[in-house]
Amino acid sequence: MNTLRFEQEGPIGILTLNRPERLNAINHEMLRELHAFWDERHRDYGCRIIVITGAGRGFCAGLDLKAGSEQGQWQPDVGPVQDSYTFQSDLADMVVKMRRAPQPIISAVNGPATGGGLSIAIASDIRIGTETARFACSFLNLGLSGCDVGSSYHLPKIVGAPHAADMIYSGRLIDAPEAKEMGLVTQIVEHERLLPTAIDIAKGIVRQSSPLGLRLSKEVLNETVTGISLENALKLENRTQILASQTADSREARQAWFEKREPEWRDA
């Protein structure tokens, strides 16, 4: 991969957006590599949780507007509108793949997360940031709709409708303290502690949860945040709970609880 870097520490995967000279802005190559990355995670049972961060001083500045003709390599028989629509659809599908990935995702936001970069952050399950983290739903400022790449779906569920409307309509930069206050990030840490903190959170999750239980938990949350009825949510929870309860890991967890020790997970 040229625009991404992926490392694995045991069951924890660390994905780094790696175009630091462009604040990790998304070009065609990065988008193709992100699609391939999330496709590979679908059956990656060795990776149980993923941390995303950005190389250099930024998380992701969204679409690379200065990429010039690279962003618009129109097919001779298509044209700019169709080509742009294909690229837009590919961006949207990448966010869908993030949510469908069985691994929970932690975004470690080390600087600006704007436009499509904000969309990557809010498609994650957990977000932490540094004091230099900045967030902006900047689409409207570019003469576009303020709702793009999942912002109208994810933002209201994370920060509530009034905060989401403020971010979408104004496009203004949200600094780290305000992001913490509105719930966009769960904590703010010093720069040198950002990745270690995210990894510590990931380690705590994988230590306390069985591999199947963790995957099923994300699956249920993906369904329930869409606004399904209580009855359907309960049916889904019942199904996954009984499924998980029949595994060797479930028996091991109960035994470990009685013996006052940490469980040794088997069904990785």
C-alpha cells in the first residue's frame, strides 16, 4: 500500500492514513486502497479491533482538492458528471464497508479531521483526540450540500440534532474542547499519548470480550442505531446472545469469573 500503513500488535490492527504532505487527504489511490483494506478485514479473524490515525500533523483533510487531473481522470465514453458520481459513490461505499467490518474501530484524531476525514472519524465506534484535533463538516463551504459521506446519518446520532445542524450548516471548525463537550470525542490526550491511549482502550476491549461476542456486539449496534423498533432490537439481541452463549469462550468466561481470573479466549 502506498497511501496507507497497516501494522498489527496481536489482535489490534493499526491503520495509518499515510499522505502526510497533503494532511492525509483522500485521492483516488487512497480510496482504492481503503476499499481493499476493508474488504480484507471482513474475514480477518486475527484482527479483532482497529485503530485509525493519520501520519504527520493531521488525521485527514477530506478530499484532495489540489490533486488536479488525478481526481478527474474521466473515461472517454463517460464524462465529468458520471465520473464524479462514480467517485462520490465509491466514497460512500467505503464508509459502508467501515461499518460492516466486524472489528470495532477507534479513531485517534491527531489534527484536522474535515470533510471526508470527519466522515471517517464519525463512522468509527470510538473517537479520541489531541488538543490540536479539529473537526469540520466543511462541504457547504465549498458550494456543496452540507450533508455528505454519512454526515447527516452519523452526526445526529453522536452529538444530537442541534449540534449536528450547527456543524452541517455553518461548516465551522470545532476545536478539541468543544468536541469533547458535545460528545464527538470521549477524551483529549497529549499528542505523544494519543496512539498509546487508543491502543490501551483497544487492549481493554479485547481482554474483556470474546472474539465472537465483540463481533456480534458491533453487528447489533449497527442495526439498532438505524432506528429499528424496540421489539426488533430485542429479537436481534436475543438471537446473538443465545448464539454467543453456546461457545467455548462463553463457558470459559463464566469459569474465569468464578475463579477470579482473566479469561483465555479461544474462538479467535
